[in-house]
Amino acid sequence: MQTRPFTTIPLGRFPNQAQPRLYDRAVEVLRTAHDARGTEKADLHWIGRLVRFHRGQHPRELREPGVNAFLTHLAVEGDVSSSTHNQALAAFLFLYEHVLQEPLGGLEGVIRAKRPKRLPVVLTREETRKILDELDGVHRLVGLLLYGSGLRLLEALRLRVKDADFGRSELTIRDATGNKDRRTMLPQVAVDGLRHQIEVSRQHHERDLTRGVASVELPHAFARKCPSAAFEFRWKYVFPATGISRDPRSGIHRRHHLHEASVSKAIRAATKQSDITQRVTAPTFRHSFATHLIEPGSAIRTVQELLAHSDVRTTMIGTHVLNRGGQGVRSPAAFDDFRSG
């Protein structure tokens, strides 16, 4: 398991406390490491669960036996999934190595949750069209990018205005899973909608300027080097939130991107309206993107690059088909199929 690339972090976020609480210290280290909000929330959740399970005993006193007992409890009595179990384990390894600076030794005897081998849901082209036709407005455009460009949901919602290259019909995905950048196709069917959405973002930007809340969150290193870029339109989100909110980390009031729960809810409703019985989520469109590219003959290695998979086996699991060779790659979101709506 990879560890985060930092060791000792000086105190300073809570200057009035000579010895900050465990929670405060964990928050400080997580934010100094620039971990994603989801990672921070998950790690703090599991640290709290561990302490409550042992009735308030400090993790420094628990060490390996206490962690072993809780992880075994999760697997046996909690019946948690393997991914949840591994998330908790990662949080505890982080806690002891980077927060308490007392790395754990062996965790022998832990009953681990078994990782199920499941194939992802892949829609047919007709099923995909039905669901997308039931989506409206911004949710439909996001759906088109999930399917037509192979994006993850947060990759789509975090698109910046500058990341859309209409001349080359490309989208640039920044700081994706694994801290990787990549380029993928911009389907022709989504061009008009994307241009319109960027204009919507511009209107929000201009109104926010007059209200003094026009800044946007920037990548951490760039935010330090060029803080004025937070007020430039090209850095704004293509899919801005409808309202202003307080950034939980910086405390700044500004406009974030559209919340992923809004899109997920719309996809569930559209699936129900389409009379499709399979469980369709945002990743389903990404799996369908890969499958529908490989079926007519696109090279699986090319699809692997578009999806940013480090291992081609991951691509093969998600596509239901084997490598059939092929040369050029076009988006599966055919213009004639999705032109209306």
C-alpha cells in the first residue's frame, strides 16, 4: 500500500493549543497533504469509529491489538464490503504513521472482508439512448460526457472552461484518479450544449464579480504561485453550482461545481422512466463507453489510455469483450442518435 509523500508536519493550524486534540491534529496533517475532501472525511470518520468502539481510549494506547479487534469486528459483525474494510485499514495506517508518527507493526490475525468478483453493468446502445433522452438540461449534457468521453462523474463536474478545446475536439482531464492528467475526445453531439453551458458559467462569473464572490478553488501549488487566477473566467467550472457556499477548508464564500448527488439522482429517475431494470449509475456510462468502442474494433490499449487505466486488465473487466484490434477511435455518442432532445 502506498503511503502519502510527507513525514513530519509542523504544528501551526491551531496555534493556541500546545497539544492539539487528535481530531485537530488529523485535520492539520490531512490538509497539509492536500488530500481530497472525500479522503479527509473518510479518514476522520474511521478514526472516530475506532475511538468510539474502544469507548474513548486514545489510539496511541490501542496500537495493533485495538486496530485488529475493530477491523475484525467490521468484517465479522459489520459484514462490510471489502472496499469499506480496506478504506478503514488505510485510514488507520495513515493515522499511526503520519498523525501519531508511530507506524503500526504487523496486523496479524485480522479477518479481512473478501473482495467480490463482479462484472460492471454495461448498457446496449439503445438502452443508453433511452436513458439520455430522459435526462434534461445540464444533467443530459453531463450524461453525454460520461458516455461520449468516458469520464468519471467528478471528472465531468470538475471540468474548467480552459479544459475544453473545441478546435481539436478534445477535453483535458486534470488531477484525475492517481493524480494523472489525460486528454479524451469531445463528442460532436455535445459541442453545442457545452458551448451553451460555458456561457451559463460566464453569466454566473460576471454576477459573482459584482457581488465580490467570484473566486474559484485552484489546484494547491498553482493557488500559491498565482492566486489572482482564482478570479479569471478560464479557471471557472463548466458546471457551476446554482448558489454560493462556504468552502469548508478555506472558509471563503464562492461558487463550487454542481454536486454529484444531483446528477446521480437524475440518472436514477431517467433509468426508471426508461423501464430499464438494471442498476444504472454514473460509472455505467463509462463502462458502456469502453465496451461500445471495443465492439467495432478499436484497440483495447487505446481505450485503456482514454480511461486512464494503469493496467489493461482493468479495462478488460469493465468492457465485457476482448481485444479485437482496430485503428482509429470515434466517440460512441453518434451525432444522429442524440441530436434531438
